[in-house]
Amino acid sequence: MSSWLNEMVEHYRAMKKTRDLSSVEQRFLEEKLRQLWWEIRQEIKSLPKAEQMRVYRGAHPEKVREQISLQSIKQSILKDEVLSHYSDGKCVCVRCGFSDISALSIDHIEGGGNRQRKGKLRTSTSFYNWLKKEGYPLGYQTLCMNCQFLKRFENGEHN
């Protein structure tokens, strides 16, 4: 990013931090911010999309934090929903009854989770989304990590 563009973004961020203004001053500042952001957008529109996003994130860190927080909440809700489905409505390990959601995960009853993870479902969130979209197919259960490890050992899957 050019130093001139960097200065514009820094000026934009500094203006956004202005506090204790009358309503008239606040409206004036908002209009100035809109104009400045429009100028920045005109400067970056020829840049690659990744660079445009970097500039946007630098100028709007509060929106980025808000988006990350929202994503985290949605992922937690999805995880709870999927784990509860595969443990008969309660978010617990079906083997031992452990209920700390941070240690619970989905187990492939017949094994084969590594093959599935090497495909398109690399993250837990993408896997949970896939399970939900597919209507919660059979062949999965909720286990705590201890029971997952014991099951792998008992079935000889630990190699």
C-alpha cells in the first residue's frame, strides 16, 4: 500500500475516534468521513481484492471485531446443535456422559474420519455445516476426546 494511501486511512481512523461533538458537528464529521472513505475506495478499486480487504480492515477494525464475534457465536450455536443431535438431544458424550462442550466432538462410528477430513471438510465448522445440510446422516455420534482416544485404541485405529 502506498504511503499516501496509508496516510489517508490513518487520517480516516483518527477522524472516527473524535468524541464529544454536538449533533451538528457529528453530522458534519460523518459527512466528511463518507467523503474520505469514498476517496479511499476510488484509490483502491484498481488494487487486487485481497489488498482492498486489507485496507478496509485497517480502516474499520471495529467492524472486523464485530464480524469475528458474530462468526464465533454462530459457530458455537452450530456446534451445540450438531453435538446435541448426535447425542439424543443433550450435548453430552454418549459413552461416558461428559458434558463440557469444549472437549466434545463428532465421531465416525465406523471410523474413516481422516479420509473425510482430507477431502473438502477440513475444519470442524465445515463438517458441522455439512452434517446439518445433509439432514444429519446416520453413522456419527458425540464423544468426548477421552472416549474418542479409547475407541481408536480399542479398534486399532491408533497407528
